[in-house]
Amino acid sequence: MNNHPVETLCKTHYADILPLVEYLKVDKDLQRSIGIAAREAQQQTGNTANYFVKEQHAEQLINDLRDAGSNSLKSVFTEPSYYSEIVYDVGLKLKADVSKTNLAKENEDLIIGKLFADAVAEMSEEEKSELLLEFGYETTKIPAALSVMGTQLGLRSLGFSTYRMAVIIANYIARALLNRGLTFGGNILVTRTIGVALGPVGWFASGLWLAFDLAGPAYRKTIPAVVQIAMLRQLAEKRVNIGIVGEGSCGKDSLIRETFGVDTNNVSAVPGSTSKAEAYALNEAATVMNYAGFHDSEHEVNENTADYLIHTDVFVWVVDIQRGITGTELETFEKLKRYNRPVVLCINKVDTPKNDADKEALINSINERLELNSGKSSLIKAVFETAFDPDPRLMEKAIGGDEVLGFLRNFLSEKLGKDSDCLDLA
């Protein structure tokens, strides 16, 4: 992932940047603009969690953060300007083991670990035991685990990942400064991996906020803002976005049902039944997006689709074997190429040809149209023959769903470095 914070915010949902707006005390015009965008998102998708932050808003927020850090940075840099410098300055203030040579992300991680370790150090033995229980430790192992708690190295050895620590720290900063916890709009099931540690546990109140009390006005903005961005980066890196594309009535909804176990209630033989991009959260880290047809006659549908495309990690392209690769499908593929994301091709409805010879001929035609054997379609990483909603008179059950899911898990893990456990849907 790019180290720039603007890219992180652009891979974030509007609900998750609202604390930044309050921490930075941005001007009323920016507040109003972000508020309008969030409301528009809610009207378009029914849920602000399904709407990513626009680049202009991300840039304005980061610029405000840089302005907020200017005064404190003068003691460290001659010409303060970069987010990485602000992160380094925050780390120095919090006595984290940061370095000027580190990437901003690396210093963010050190800050999160330091804050969490400091908070744990202030806990009583009873509170530490409570925390360990919340993180799933067996009662018999807690006494030994307590001896290594309170240091960053010790916490990591116990499985306190930066992801988990960042979510908990950011949540408690919101509780302390905004009088409410985070909503985790784009991660509606985040509590499954963080547990009740997001709830009203009192142990953070004692030791963590001394730095805030002493920091002064500039740090009251930069410290919580950096922690929030660090958490959002962790969520963005962990999150998997899978895009389902294809023309009307090709079987996208059936794929989502058979592969990911999500019933979209939209399996229809009517072309264009998906009128807008729809997001389905599989868990706190994985989202499947069912895109409207790229060539839908309604202009706003195409705009809505385009807004999501840049945030997709891998596309699953569903093609009806009987229709094959039409001129419209070729245009779809050209559009996919422009986003330079890997593509998994599902040749669907393989139960419908009259016989094996016809099926083979249709598949060969698709291969030729896409030039799959020439190396010109290198973005297509796998091809599957599928029947996600077969005619029960011809086939007893759907085929291809497990194979597609298995490939996605391996590809996301081995090629993209994602945590593919989020696709363990059993």
C-alpha cells in the first residue's frame, strides 16, 4: 500500500473519518462539504459505510493536520511540510522509539504500540487479567502471560497485533475526547476480532491520557489525528474488496450466493436488475461489491459504479457462455484493464449447451475473443467453468463456487499480501 495518508483516507468510508473532522476542528465549509457527501452516500447506497472518501476531502483533512502540526514541528524541522514529519514529532512527544528514516507507517505502528504498552503498564493485575480474557486467553495461561505484559515486545509476543491495538486505542481516544466510541461504519463486524475490549472497560482512563493533558493545543489535534489515521491504515490494509462484474442476467447474484453465502434477493432473469453498485459485508475485513452493468443506460448508474471500482482488489468477471464475448463484453474488459487489477473469469451457465461439443466450441470462442492463449490477457489470472444457478433438470447442484473462493483466498494471500482468513466463510 502507498505510504501517503491521502490514499489511506481514500480507501476509507465516510463514517470512519468523521472523528478526524472533530479532532482537527476543520472550518465550517469543509464540515459542510463532508456532511453533504456523507448524506449523499446514504441516499445512494442506504448506508454511509458503503461510500469511500473523495480525494478532495482526504487532501483537505491532511492539509489541516499539517497546519495543526506546524508550530510544534518548528522545534524539529526547519520547513515542516510532510505528514511523515508530523508522525515523527508525535512519536517523540509520546516517547515512542520512532526514527526519521522510518516510513510514516512504521512510526505509526511504534506510536500505537507505545500507547498501548503505556496503558497496560498502568493497569492492575486484575485489569490485565480481564484484558487477556477479552483477547481469548485460557485462564490457566494468564499468570505466565502477565509477566510479559506492559512492553511492546511482550504484547506482540502475546498476539496483540498492531491492528487490534490500533482499533482499541483509536476507540478509546474517541471516548475520551468526543464522549463516544467509534462507529466502525465500514467494519460492521469489527467487534468479532477485537471483542468486548471496545466496550466500556475503565482501564484506559487512568494512564493513557496524561500525555493529552500536558500536550497543549497543537498535540490535542495531531496525536488523536495520527492515531486515527494509523487505525484507518490498518483497516484498509486488512480489508479485502472483491468486485463482481458482468452484463445483465449473467449470474452475478447467483455467484455471490453460491461462492460467498450471501443472498442478495436479486436473482433475476431480467437484464439490468442490479441498478447500482451494492456492497455486502462478509465480515469486518471483507466486502463483496456487485457492480451494475458498465454500460447501463442510466448515466448515474455508471458514475456510481466508477466510484467503487478504484477500491477493488480483484475482479470476478461473469460471462454467460451462450452470449459469449460480445462487443459490449469487450468494452467491459477494456475498462477493467484500465484499473490494472487482477481478474478471475467465470464462464457461467455451462449447463446450458446442448452437448459437450457445443460447450467446447463456445468456450473456445470466448478464449479466442479474449486472446487468452496469446498472453495478451495477462490480467486474467484464472478461468473457471461455472453453473451458479443451474437448471435442476440438468444438474443437481451448482458448480464452481468453492473453486472460485479457494482461488481467491490463495491469490489474495500469496500475490497481494492480504489476510485471506477473512474469506474463511465456513
